[in-house]
Amino acid sequence: MLRSLFQRGPELKSQRELGLMREAGKIVAEALRLCRDLARPGVRTIDLDRAVEALYAKYRAQPLFKGYRVEGIKVPFPSVTCISINEQVVHGIPSQREIRDGDLVKIDTACKLNGWCADAAITLMIGNVRPERRRLVEVAHQVLQIAIQEMPRRRWWSEVALLMQRHATTHGFSVVEQYVGHGIGRVMHESPQVPNYVNREMKKFDFRLEPGLVLAVEPMLNMGRKDTRVLADHWTVVTQDGLPSAHVEHTLALTSDGVEILTRDGDSAPEAPVPTATEQPAADPSAAESAAQRPASPQNTRGLLAGSDS
């Protein structure tokens, strides 16, 4: 969600309410698994969107993105998924665009079932992905895993967000600040806002971590600078420098027993714990990507970026 400066306190959920959210989470997880199975070079992003819409109709679940309106944006969002490729960060609109080998394809979707919501996102690496892009996606997953493992250990969200931010920047990536996670429950966007970083402004709106809290945590990492801009379609957010971005998200419930991932795909293996101790800074990954984007000499055209048309 787009960051704003004011918010109310979190709305804590009961065990019964978590059970209802869990059912919505299963459908979101199945939708993303479907996209993972379908996404390959030559497939149009609109085809993925139509497949997810049909899945939601099968379960009589309400897609939460289609028709979504934001104050100040002229047109409602037209699709049930956000599909963002390469330098597109979030809120990409599915279209006739074909997925290409080497693309990073970010798919975000949410639904409501029996009055309760779930929201999740994945970044798919299509075919032969360059090592620096692969590392970007790996670190994004690690940042989300840090949130999962640290939420039960910490008292305030800012403590978790600081660890997430440090892990990203230690590996040479930047954290998008204009768009943040959110509380979720009866509606898709509840309080609190859930930044993946810490600064003086956001610490004013810090919140306590306690059982019953349900958050859609969604780190967005850029290979280059954190700055973004919005395209003329009013929705698609891209990196200002044109370098790739990765986005992953889960709906997480904090309980007395730890964190439950309400949107976990039952077919996927659990993530390994991520060490949060100080690590050696990595080499600048944006240098290799920037070099790959420069015009190639006639005798060396193999490494050109594919599918970056924004």
C-alpha cells in the first residue's frame, strides 16, 4: 500500500477469526501456485490474471484488487492481480505483454472469503536469470523470513524492520520506502502500516507486537536506488533508475505459539532461518546490472536485458 503518515492502532484477531483468514489464505496460496505453474517465456501476463480470476470464481472468493480505488488516482485498478516485471516494483497491470527468458515477474494478489481477507506476493525468476538478479530475489526472501522469525522475539515492529533493512542494505540493495505493508482482516488495508525500514518519521507510528496481530508484510528491494515513480497508467510503480526490483509478501498472524503464515503454500518447503548477525558488505550488484544495460558492441549482444519496455 502507498505509505501515509497517520494510522490507528492494530485490530487484534481472535482464534476464530484467524481460522477464517486461514481459509482465505489457502486460496491466495493456490492462486500464486497456479501462476508459478503457468509462467514461462511466451505467456502473456493477462493470461495469468484470467487464470487467477477463474480460480477465485470457483471458490466464490471476492478478488480484492479488481475495481480497487485510491483517492487521487483517476481510474480503479482493472485486474485481480498486480503483475510487475523487472524494473516494475508493484501494481503492474496485466496486459498482452509476454513474459521473456531472464525476467523477474512479481505477482501480487488478494481475496476475501466469508468476510475475511488474505494477501500475498511472489517474485518468479523466469528461465536463465542473471546471478545479480537471482541474488536480489534470494535476499528479498531472506528479508521476509527475518520478519517471520523475529516477530515473536521482539516487542516493537521497529526492531524487526531495522533487522530487515540492515539485511537488505548489507547485501547492497535498497528498501523501497514509498510503499509499505499493512494490517489485514475484514478489509484488505487495515491499520497499522508496516514499513520494511526504520527512520525518525516512521518510529512515531511504531506499534507493539502482541498475539492476535495480523500483518501483510511485503518487503520490496531494489537493485539500485530506493526511488520510484508511477507510469502514465496511474498504477504501475517503477524504479527511478530502471534497475530491477523484487517483491515478496505473506499474511502473517502473531500468536502465543509464534508466527503462522496464513498464505503459506502447503506444497513448498519451509524457509531456512536467516542469520541476523553483522555480515560483510557485498559487492555492488547494481554495477553488473548497469553494465548489462549499456549498449552492447556488435560482437557481444548475449547479455542484453530482455523485456524492459517501460
